[in-house]
Amino acid sequence: MSFIETIPPEQAEGEVLAMYQRQQSHFGYLPNYARVFCHRPEVMKAWASLIATVRCPMEPRRYELVTVAAALALGNSYCSLAHAKFLAELVGMEAVEAMLTEGQVALDEAEGDIMAFAAKVATRAQEVGAEDIEALRAHGLADDEIFDIVAVVAGRAFFTRILDGLGAEPDVAYRELPPQLTAALCVGRPMALS
């Protein structure tokens, strides 16, 4: 599940118990990632506040596309799987499979460029140039929307590094996703077996 010892749910108290209960309530199970935050539940709380703030001005589909692109580029299976599943709740599983396994067939040109930009920011931010920003502006994106994309990617980098650095395995619940899609999304750690 992870490389560090975590507090089992039945032994959780105080802020850890509250965090576990919030996660359990949201997902219907306690995600593996939540367990690694048991040592610093205040970090999870701050993370949730940050991501809610950067996500707020962004349309949900764009947020999920940017998040999946960043997670894939960062080599993080957990967030790739989770946010592809969230995206499927918005657009349907067939559309997500087309987007992520069939060369972005279901994406318009702007979305494809946004995802490519998000991936570049995630892995080579120092190489982003004025031409990258101009390409997004050419699709009608305003500077505040471009900022939002970069902020979402930066936040995702923080979260994925905690998960991967502590060995959090993607939840077994993601095994319900179509096999071709999971193969495309498992770019880092394999899913938990149980």
C-alpha cells in the first residue's frame, strides 16, 4: 500500500479520523493515498483547500483533462486513473477511452493543445516559451485561464510527488476501468492487488 507505516482506520483518532471519514464518505472506501497523510493531516487539509481554489474558476472537463495530462506526464498512475474516472463521469467512458487511447480523437484542437501544454509544464516548465502562451491565446484562452492551467499542473506535481515518494499504490477500485484504458494510464506504480 505504501512504504511508510500508516494508522489503520480502526486506530485513527482526532484529525486523522476526521480525514479518513471525509475520504471514506466521498469515495465509499478509504483511498490508499489518504493513509499516507495520516502523519500530517493538516497537509491534506491545506492541499484540499489549494486544489479547490485553483480548480474553482476552471470548467470541470478542462480541469480533468489538464489533471490527467499532468499526471501522465509526471508518471503517476494513481492520479491518471483517478482523474480519468472523474472525466468519465462527465463525458462517458467511451469518450475517455477515445481521448486517452486513440490519439485524442474525441478532443478538439484547443483541448489537445491545452493537454500538451499541461504535460510540458509538468515535465519541462523551464522550456515553456512565449510561443506556447501565444498558441493557447490563439485558441481564445485569456491569461487568467492560462494561469489556471499552470496552477493546476503545479498543484498536481506536489500531490503526485508525495504519493510516489511514499509508494502509495492506486486503489484496487480502479481495476473496474476498461483494461485498454488502465494500460494507458498505469504509467508509474501498478495498482494495488487488494
